[in-house]
Amino acid sequence: MKVLAAMSGGVDSAVAAARAVDAGHDVVGVHLALSRMPGTLRTGSRGCCTIEDSRDAWRACDILGIPYYVWDFSERFKEDVVDDFVAEYAAGRTPNPCMRCNERIKFAALLEKALALGFDAVCTGHYAKVVEDEHGNRELHRAADWAKDQSYVLGVLTHEQLKHSLFPLADTPSKAEVRAEAARRGLSVANKPDSHDICFISDGDTRGWLAEKIEMQPGDIVDETGAVVGGHDGANAFTVGQRRGLKLGRPAADGKPRFVLEIRPKENKVVVGPEALLAVDQLRGIKVSWAGLPVPEVEAQAEFDCMVQVRAHGDPVPARARAESSDGRQQLVLTLLEPMRGVAPGQTMVLYQGSRVLGQATIDSARSLSWDPAKVS
């Protein structure tokens, strides 16, 4: 099989490419240049698309004896990931840029180009598994190492994309084993720190970065009754569940800390309240996609049991889900059997049955049965 290995410059993609070579595939390595102005050096585990990353990817390909290329996807990354991130925050939502990158760059733009060039599959260093059911249909499942499982950020993959996806690290029991294997192979990235946080905000200061992209206006911070309890420099820089940095001028009557419950960009208000009101019972999702063929209940618009996860490393909770169609668009409605804290519009909810990823949707609203935000004026 002719395989295009996406080489980030990290240890996971390097070992994944090595395993693809060992499996007898005809492998070509490619590093994606996602920034027009890449830094020269990483800062520990922060940063992405640096010259150092490109060189590390080249060294790995050289040791593996496979061709190496750099593809410039910077313009599409800016439009589909960075600009989307800014627009979502401007609208008062909390986006997940990793989901957008996997959806629109690694498994859309990259895969489309790979297939056009005659490749059969794209190989990445994600910890997730693709399996076939008894009819040969492909499904996405969690990796063997649940601590490193990345099936959540791959929940946007479609049935057709899964046909051309290769995840050689799927059955690896631990990240330590990947590093040990890299060292045995003589790969210089064996002990390279993992990247984390938002790759295009290398210093980790999301609020400061957004302040340069979104026009911030001072406004009120109100409590769950609508009473003004403080002020802010821009509602768009807050996120649901946030506790620090509120600088409230009026303490709560019980003396306990308050958390962001809701952001209202049109009114330029931030709503805060006690931690108990962060719990939500119902979720509604838009921009729905299915990782493989949807379960039969979807077409019938019948309820089905599932587990739902709203963060890459969050704990899944049991839920009852139902797909609804309106104006030709599908939506997901979930009733949580256990309340979930701090869920924000814009986050991605990924549905599971056992280890299988069913699909995903972008959270449009998260509702608590114990508190009605509409009562806040």
C-alpha cells in the first residue's frame, strides 16, 4: 500500500512512520508547514511548526530511508483553524482548534491531496484504532492505552476518511514504549517533549492573543439573578467554568467563589454564579458527523444509549441521544444521566458505545434543569 506519513517532528509520528515501513508499505514522509512565520526553536513543550520540528521530521525520514517533503498548508490552516478559532470566541463560544485541524487539514486537505497523488492512506501518530465490522465497514475505536487515547479529537472523521486512515500506534500499551522504540531505532526525537495547549499560541496566553484579534469592550459581570457584581475588559476572553481572573468587586453572600456560567457577547455581559450551577443536564449539538456508518437509531430518529465526552481528556458520562432533522440539517439532542460541569457552547461532544466512536457534534447549547439563564436580565 502506498502511504503518506504525516510527520509532525515528534516521537509519535516518527514511530508510526517506522511501523508503516516495517509493515511493508511504500511510505513517503511529509511535514505540514502551518505557519508563514515559524519560530526557529520550540519553548519546551510549547510551539508548533517550528524550523526545529521540520528538521526533526527530516532526520527521522532520513534514518527510516523514506522520501521527505514539506507541504505549505499555512493559508488553509489560517482560514480553517485560526480564523475559525477567533470567530468562535467573538461569538461567545469556546472552540476546539485540534478538532478543526484534524477535520479540515489533516483528514481533508492532506488526505485529498494524498489521494489525488495516488496514495492509498494517510498515516499519523494518533493513538486510536480503526477496525472493520463483519461487513467490512470501518469503525473508529479507542486506543489500547486509554491514558493516551486520542479518539476524541478524531471523532470528526467520516466513514470515507476512515477507509484511508492508518494509525500504527493503536495497540501500543504506553507512551513509554513508543519512546523506548524510538531510542532503539536511533530516532533523535525519542525524548522530545510532547506538545500541548493551542499550537498557534506558543506562549499559552490565550486571552492576550485574542485581545489582539478581537475588539474588546468593557462591560458588566452579573450574577445569576442579574445583579451587577463586577466589570470586565471584554466578554470574549472568558470561558464557561472559569474561576480565576474575574476580579469581582462584590463578593458572594455565602463567601464562596463564583464561576463563569455564560458569556453573552451581544450584550457584552459575563454571567457568574456558584459552582453548583455549572452542572448541565441537556446538550444540543449541531454540525453533526458520524465516524463510520451511523447506528440504526439515527435514521429512525429513535433514542439510543451512549457515553458522551466533551473534552479530550475528560471523563465520559452516560446519556440518551436522539438525532433530529430540521430544514435538511441534522442535530443531536442528549439527555445526560449524570450532570456534567462547565460545558460551553462551541465545545465538541463525541459519542461512544463501548470503545467505539459513534460521531460528534458541536455544542450549540448546554442546559441546566436547575437554572434558567433566560431569567438573567
